[in-house]
Amino acid sequence: MKPVHIEQAFFIILLTVDLKETYRLFQALSLDITFGAWCCLMAVSTVFEIDIRWYEQFLLSAAVWLIYTLDHLLDANRIDQQALSLRHAVHQKYKIPILLFAAFIIASSIYCLFLLDPEILLGGLYICGFVLVYFVIVHFIKGRIFILKEFAAALVYSTGIMLIPWIRIEEHQEFLALFHLQLFLIAYCNILILAWFDARKDNYQKQNSVILTKGLKLTFKVLNFLLAAFFIITVIALFGLKPGITGFSLYQIVMLLMGLTLGWIFTYPNDFRRNEIYRTIADLIFLYPFLVIWIK
């Protein structure tokens, strides 16, 4: 019997695995958005040439995954029937394995906390406090009140990514503020667009969202304003600013591509509704910053 080479074995595995369904599960478990947060952090650190230690990278990834997973578990727990969305259905079906894995991640994170610089640890604790308040308001206050859920989520996501760069970078603070603003805007637009697509399912299964509290028309106007602001800021940064930072223009091009992708989904929604393609593409944009790491 002829020996099977590693390349051949890998190719055989790929043939036997449904890559589409595997990725959908990967996405439902928030692993894509977690890796996207890592890509954004490493892209910013690449442009500003700062060192991000392994345990800092792990803690950011762990925090993002735990926040999203806890949010999905709580949402799924409130649904007293079979969930319509894949992410909630997965968290209903695999609740115990997910909780066990989350416990492992928490234990590993506690170890890594002891390795952090005091400034980063303090900043992380402030963000954790904000997240706790967010969860209490979103999940434990009854009624559909306007609680800026999507705004808070975008703020936590962007600030968590930018925390270490803010602490480590002493020069070019104005450009770091620009990066933070762009990341917040693109995250906010992403969350609002997903809520816009999911409005009918959220309403049926009594999930809170800005769409259900303020309506489709207002959300549509806010999205147009935010996307316009993002494009204006990014185009000015790309063509009008020359900071002399290697990789600055490349980062702006990547951000522009992220915005264009979201704009494409938002402009032609009917082309992306089937099998939640809108969610796949909208979350994939956070992997675009890997181009900055790869090319630079």
C-alpha cells in the first residue's frame, strides 16, 4: 500500500468536508468576527509599528468571542421555540459544549491577565465594566426601550481593538484617533445593517434591536448618514493626508473597500437575503485588514 502524503491527505479531507456549511458554523460561533478583531488590531499595530504580545492578542480575541457568545446564549435562551437564525439555533443546540469551551477560555484569560501591563489591565477593566452595564440593560430590563444597543456594541468593539495602540503610541495621536473613528463607524454600520436585515425575525422572536424601537425609516436615514460620513472621512484621509507613516494609505484603501462592501449590501439587499449571505459578507469585511499585515 502506497503511503499517503500530507498534501494528499489534506486534499482528501477538503473533499469530504462541506466547506460552506463548515464556514456557516464557524460564523455562527462568532469565530469570524473574533478573527476579524485580531486582524484589525494587528493591522493598526503594523501601520504604527508597535509590538503586540501573544497574550495581549489572545485576550482581545477571547474577550470578543466571550462577549458575542454570551450575547447569543442569552438571546437564544429567551426564545421558547426553535430559533430562526442560525447563530441562535446553534447556541440552543450546543449550549453545553459552548459553555464548557467558554469556561476554558475564561480560565486561560485569567492566567494571561497577570502578564498584562497595569495600564492595559486598568483600561480593560473599564471596558469590562461598560460591557457588564450593557448586558444588564440589554438582557435584563424588560420592554423594548431605545437603549443604543448597536451603538454600545460598536463602541466596545472598536475601543477594545484600539486600547493597546492608544496606550503604546505616543506620537501621531491624531491619526490614531482617525483610525479609531473609522473602525467605530464601520462597526456601527455593520451592526445596523445586520439588524436591518434581521428585523422581521427579531420582531417575531421578541429580540431587542434599534429597528424595532425606532423603525426602519429612521434606521435607514441613520445608516445613509453614517456611511456617507465614513466615506467622506476615508476619502479625505486617503487623498488629502500625507502623514509619512508607512502603510497609512494602504490601511485607508482597505477601509474604503470595507465601506464599499457594506454599501453594496445595503444598496442591493434582495441579492443577499438568501441563506443569510448578507451576514457572511458583512462579517467578512473585518478580515480585509489582514491585507495590511500581509502586504506591508
